[in-house]
Amino acid sequence: MVFSLHPEHHFSFPHVSLTAEEKTIKGSYVGSCVPNRDIPRFMQLFRQGRLPVNKLVAKFISLDEINEGFDLLSKGDYSRIIINKIGT
């Protein structure tokens, strides 16, 4: 499961599932991406239909709307926003 958390949001789960179901909780900051390694892999997964980018994007905005976009992100209303080129 992959998700983005608002700083004030909390989540809970049955603790026994960590051991009984061998689950792991792992955090990352900005995806902990190594661009030279990861972007080619992401492109390969996308081309294979295994990385559903459209399902990960919550909203598209123009560059003129960037301040509103940051407001939406900081309030936790959206998790991923893509900035389109001006005029598109």
C-alpha cells in the first residue's frame, strides 16, 4: 500500500499483522528517488501498464494556480497534483 499522509492525520492497524502476516511499515521522504536509477525503471513499468500514473494523480492545475495547489496539498485535500504547461 502506498499513500501520503497529512501531518495531522493518524492511522491505526492491528499490530499482530506485522508479525503474523510479515508486514512492513516503511516511510520515505519525497519518495527517496535516485533519478538515474529509478526514472528508467518507472518508464518501463509505465509502458508495461504496471505503473498506473493516472490513478496516482489527484488533480491537474496550471502554473497560474500553483499557490492554490500548495494550499490544497497543505490542507490534505489532495495527495498528488500535476502542473500543466500554461495554456493547456
